[in-house]
Amino acid sequence: MNCQNPVKQPDKPVFWRDPQLPFIEARSIEDGRKVCYSRHSHDVFSIGAITAGQSTYLHEKTTQTIATGTVVVMNPGEVHACNPIDDQPWSYLMLYIDAQWLGALQRDCGVSNAGVFRGYPATHSRDRFLFDGLLDLHRQLVDSRLDTLAKQAAAVGFFTRVEQHLGGSTLTPRHTNPKVERAARYIDAHYLQPIRLEDVCAVANLSEAYLIRAFEQHYNMTPHAWLVNRRIQHGQAQLRSGEPIADIAQQSGFADQAHFQRAFKKHLAATPGQYKP
């Protein structure tokens, strides 16, 4: 069964999911003038299309203006944000793909990756073939008349084309910083618990000022932003599984439900209630 929140207001996001296709999720909005994202990242692969108007596109350390016909590409963990320009109308759609599923597809396409997802170096594309293909896949996914097999075949076909068009070159890896990376791993392991900056500094063996500066330079987020982002990712997973919003807020380390709702909307430009199936 398809799960799509039947929101009719053009300025509200519409989410689509299907329990039979757990590796893919879709989001779209017709009027994005009120959409406002803070810097954030996902633990899945993200690909989207600007379907009307234009917006700003922040990706890691770059910011640019993108317009209708642009396909945006975000590998897992890459910090990004798209936001309106003044009060100009714009619309977009996004697909979020499980990296393990996509890695297996890359392997089947002949990529020597042992089934582990290999990120794409491109941050965006004006390829009309990719743009039209993404819109067509989205139309098929949200079409309640199509069965699961047809939708799955459409997804495999489109992401095979993505690999053909965007693959073939190697993503430049981040420069290593073992101490900062150790700090990030500590946050990832303890994000549901209260975390003090001095605890993270002790793990990394760095001063507070140096850690904050080096962490943001390495990950394009401060340690606190990284922590909140991880908690929001956890909250998304819990919402998809049907957990009550109040329980998720308490479990995810937020002071209360209102704090969770504010942070969630700041990161995803949607309320927990809009995101919840």
C-alpha cells in the first residue's frame, strides 16, 4: 500500500512511502516560498529536481543559484540546504534512496565497490535526460494504480541511468583528521544521551576552540549541529515506524516536544506531523 499524506495546500510538503519499497522515499512541494532549511545532511543518498522557479543551493562549502531543469545530487553525509530567493515562487521534488540498495545496484552495473555505495562527485546536473527521468519516476511512484513490481522496475531503470550519467569518476575523499573524526564517532555513539563539549574534547584530545573550528572545517557543521542532525535522523526513522511524536522527542534527547518540533522543521522544512505516515 502506498503511504502519501494527502495535503492539498501547495505550500505544504507531500511525502510518499510504500512499505513494499522500503529503500525509497519521495517528497514534493508546489510552492516553496515558505520553505527554509538549515544546514543538514542525510544518511541516505538524495537526488532532486527543481520543477519551477529558482532557489539557492548550498552544498558543503559552495553556494549557487539553481533553476528549473536542475537535478541536485547529495551523497550520504554531505551538508546541504536549498532555500527560496526573496519571495520568488519555486517548486521541487526529492527522492531519498537507501545507500545499501544503491550500492548493490552499482555493483550490478559493473562498479567494483563490493556492494558498498560509491558517492558521485557531481553536486548537480543540467542533463535533460536525468531531469525528465526523475520526474517520470516520481510520477510512477505516487501513482496508486501501478503495482509494486512496476514501481521497483522503474526505480532500478532510473538509477541505472544515474550510474551511467554520473558514475565513472571518483569522488574526492575528505582529508583525514583522526581526532575530529574520533569526535564525530563519539557523538554518533552517544547522540541519544546528554553530551557535554568537554566530553567530546577529551575523546578527541583537543581544546574546545580548536575542536569547534576544526570540526566545522572538516564536516561543514559544528559539533552541536552534528548532534542535532543525528537526533533528527533518528526522529525521522522513529516517525516512519509509527512512534508517537511526544515519545520520540523524549527518546531523542530534546528538552520537550516543542523543541523537537522546532528543530525538525528547521532541518526538514516540514513538521513531524507532516512527515509522519
